[in-house]
Amino acid sequence: MLNQSKKIVQAFLSGLSLFFISSPAFAMAEGMEEAIADKMVWLIIIVMPIAFIYGYWKIHILPEKYAEKVHHPHLKTIKVLCFLSILFGGLFWPLAWLLAYSKPVLYKMAYGTDKSDEYFKEHAVEHAGVPVDLAMVNDEIMQLEEKLAGLNQKRDLIKQIRSANQSLNLAKAEHHA
């Protein structure tokens, strides 16, 4: 027991002597902390707010970009809602999303189309000087013709499937007979 306590005292004294002999160690060169802090200050005070404002702006104009893409007739209203949403901290942003992604059913009932007038002005070359109301009707006829062609393909495919099923059923009946 005396031998064990002697070892403990000896270990303690050697550790204490190492503590007093050792010199302080640093992970960085002198002045490096200040240099890093200076760069961090510039990053936090200047770069981060600019990045935040840019990201905030880009997110809040997403409904406007979608409405432009689909030629929504209420594009100007959506733009105003996006602008007000930026000013009022996103308060009108859900409303802008709902309006941008909703089908303008009442607009179509009133004006005969769900596209904005700018859409028809952009595609004026396709309509070659035709008035806007006639161009809208021509576009609707074109859409209906495309839909009819798709339905005809679907009908032909159903007929092929049914004839294949009938021939398969006849072959099974002959095989079992």
C-alpha cells in the first residue's frame, strides 16, 4: 500500500513539473485571429445581407415568373401582389401563388380565352394580322383539333387491344375444345 501511494505521489509530482516546464502552444500564428475576424465582419455585415435580400426577392417573384410562363391574364395583379408581398414581409405571397396557379375560369367565360392579350400580340406572326378575337378562336380550334387527334389515336389503340383480346379468347377456346 505504501508502494502504491509512493507511485501516485511520484506521478503527481512529475505531472506538476511538466506543467511548469511546458510553454504555451497556439494553433494559429500571432495576428491570424484578427485577420480572420476582419474577414468575417465583412462577410457578415456586407455579403450576408445582400445575399439574403437577393434570395428573398427571387423567392417572392416566383409566382410572377410562373404567370409569365403560362401567359396568365391576371399577370399585372400577380406582379402587384408579389411587390406588396416583398414590402409587407410575405403577407400577400400565398395569395399571389393561389392566383398564379389557378385556372382563370371566370376570365375565360367572360373573354373566351384563358391567355393574356400579350400572348396573342407575341404570336401575331402566326396569326398574320388577324384581329385578336379571331386569333383566339383560331387558337381554340387548333387546340380542339389537337385534342381530337389524340382522342382518335386513343380510339384506335382501344380497338387494337379489343381485337387482340378477342383473337386471344378465340385461340384459348379452340385450344380447350
